[in-house]
Amino acid sequence: MDANIVMAVRYIPEEQYAQSQSNYAQRNPEMAHMLQVLESALLDDDDGADLPGSLGNGHDPASEGNWADTIEEFMAADASPADSSTVTSATTPPEYGKQCRNGSTNNYTGAVTARVEEPPPQKLVVGTRSRSEQLLVACAEALSNNDMPLANVLIAQLNQVVSIYGDPMQRLAAYMVEGLVARVAASGKGIYRSLKCKDPPTRDLLSAMQILYEVCPYFKFGYMAANGSIAEAFQNESRVHIIDFQIAQGTQWTTLIQALAARPGGPPHLRITGIDDPMPGPNSNAGVEMVGKRLAKLAEAVGVPFDFHPVAKKGPEVEAWMLERQPGEALAVNFALHLHHMPDESVCTSNPRDRILHMVKALNPKVVTLVEQESNTNTAPFFPRFLEAMNYYAAIFESLDITLARESKERVNVEQQCLARDIVNIIACEGIDRVERHEMMGKWRARLTMAGFRPYPLSQTVNNTIKTLLESYSDKYRLKDEGGALYLGWKNRSLIVSSAWQ
């Protein structure tokens, strides 16, 4: 199976939600029809799912050994000869990494060593979670107070209770311990950057990102909300242009292209400007150009006139002239799980985060879509940031328990490849090296308002369609419409928020 192909998601028949959409359909039948096609394409999606942003990224390192080998390599390389404490961590199963294969425990010299462990044959003892959580908090507090002897003792105790096959808090603790140890060894930067740059897996390997896309609604929620707003903004336009910051594999646009193809009266001429990091070598555009070719092939197959403009630049480096805005085009700009990677005023005086928003406003778009993680890890000091990350990712890990067994290798892949590296970056890095800098919706609202934007509320039809999407998942997911933004949460914790602006 191609590494960019995601397994089909169960299709929910149109009649299950027809009644909730009937009033809007009577007022605007063309738009209702278009959104129904958009939903059908998304729920029945068997196209690529290489996803952007902090829950994962466009370069999907699902090949075995990446996580453990990279930790070993960088922490050993960055270790200080003065370090002498004994620190071990159980974070990788036997088939992952050299340390797991030999099962050794070494005196701590900056390298993280891992115990060999097998999946438990029975449920874990009740009460372990609270101990994991208490030890994590105590260790982070010790580090924030620069009490290294106590931190090392607590890390050693944590290693006795963490398990990548345990309950959600035990599993999360396993990766947070890696972040704490990396913070001591100043190795978080190397671990994060190396994992972000690993080569994609072989074509027949089902990637961790694809599994996450399938078993959790986070990405589908963001795509549906953003695409619904864009489809509404474009409904009467004959020439449309989408600028996508961090396009990755272009997965988001496969469903929108299909919806535009089904638009009553015919599809518009669609142009997509895809922005993504440059590839090494003489042709830095090669990766983005390949995405454009795939989208062009799909557009041709469904009869949508299509152009693609590649921009191989890091987000903060993008300038308005690179985007080739053309007269007569209706413009949409998409930020899906990307803006939090841009440094703000707390990191550098040039403040790329706000600069990009002002630049986009000057382009006069019909709509700007924003999808972000609802978390506060940007400017908070280490200890409160640690607590915020622990609470946020505890909800993510718990939600994975519903669909992926604790003994599942696929679940281990998802948590290691899609979540652990970001956890390490949040905990271990500071300054320009800390690139996972999430903000709450209130802060994003303030930034967008200062840039001159005003809210573009989602229609009830889009809201109802997303509610239908969630019906195919656990009833513990929560949807909240507040202040012009749509929040997806697990139980009482909001995790992802989507909004649109004009």
C-alpha cells in the first residue's frame, strides 16, 4: 500500500443527518449539496493522509528504530563528562532501537537506556497512574528549582512505574521522562530535529500518521471545518486561489477538489499555492512539486481546471511576492496546525507569527482558516508549561486507548512517531530551539484581530456535518461552538480548535 494512502474510513449515509440540514438546504440548496459532497469525500476518503502540524508532520518517520536510535545517538553525543547519575527509561519495545535489543543499563553519561519489556498479559494494578503523575510533577518541580540530585532520584523512581504498554499516564510518563532527561543533557534540540528529518517509510508500510488519521477525529475535524468555510466563501466564484502554509502531502485538498467538481453550475478554476520546507539538494522545490502533480492528476480526473504554484520556503521566510496573487481570484489562506511553529515576539524581535498574519491580511483574502491545538506552551515558564503539556497529552493518550489496544505495535508507533518528539521539544528545549509553541484560542483571536481580521462564523450545516463525523467515534469526544470558533475535545478537555476569519 502506498505510504500516502490512508485506509478507508467508514461512510455514514446521508440520510442520518439530512433532517438537521434541511432548513439550510432550502435556503441555499447549491451550498448544501456542495458540503454534502465534501463530507462524503472526507468520510469515504481513501486518498493520502500525510498530515501537517504538531500532532505529526509531512515527513513521516514510521520506520522502526528511529525514536530509540535517535535518542541514543544525540544524547550520547551531547553528554557532559561531568554527568554521573544513573538514569534509565523504559520507552521503546524490543524491536525498537539498539538499547532495547541489548537491554543494558549503563551509568548515566547523557544517553537514555531502555529496559526490555513485553506487553503485560493482564490489566495493570489500580493506582499506578496517580504515582506516575505525582512523580512527574515532583521531578519537573525539582528541575525548575535546579535540584539535580532530587531530579535524578525521581527519574530513577519513574523508571520503575512507566511503561509504553501501560495505562495512558504510564505511557505518557515514559515519553515525558525522555524529555526531562533530555533537558538535563541539553539534547532535546538534536532529538527533535533528527526525527523531523527522517526519510519517509517504504511505500508498503502503513505509517503512524495514517493510523492516527484513521482512529482519531482530530485531523478530519480540522479539515472539515476549514474546507467547509472555504467552500462557502468560494460558492459564487469562478476563479479561486488557496494559499496553504505547510501543505505536506496536500491531503486536505483532495476532498475539497471533489466537492468543487460537484458544484452545481460547474467547478471554478482552482489554483493552489503550496508552501513547505525546501528539500536538500539542487531542486529544493522537488517535494512540493510532487504534491502539485498528484493534486493536478486528481483535478483532471474529476474535471476541475487546476494550477499549482510551489513555494519551497520555511513559513517565517515567506514574502507576499512569492505567492503570485493574481487579479480576479477569490483568495483563501489556510493555516492548519502550522502557525504555532512560527516564532513570536517572545523569541525574536522580527516576530514572524504576527508578521505573516499582517502580510496575509494585506492580500485581501475572502477567508483565512486556522486550525490549532488548544494548549498554552508558548511563553509559560518550564514548570507550568510541563503541567500544561502533561494534562493536554494525557487526554490525547487516553483517547487512543478507545481504538488501539495497549499491546498494539500500531499504538506504540503512533505515540512514538507522532507525539513523543513534540513532548520532548516542549519539555527539553528553550528559546529558538523550542518550536512547539501552542497558544490558546483567546491569544490567536487577539493576534488575528490586531492584524485586522474579523470572525467568519461556520455555518450550521458545517457544524452539523462535523457532529455527524464524530458519531463514528467515541461518545467521549465533545464539540463546542464558542466565540465564533469550534472546539473538539476529549471529555472536559478541549484539544483542537478551528476558526475562520475575513
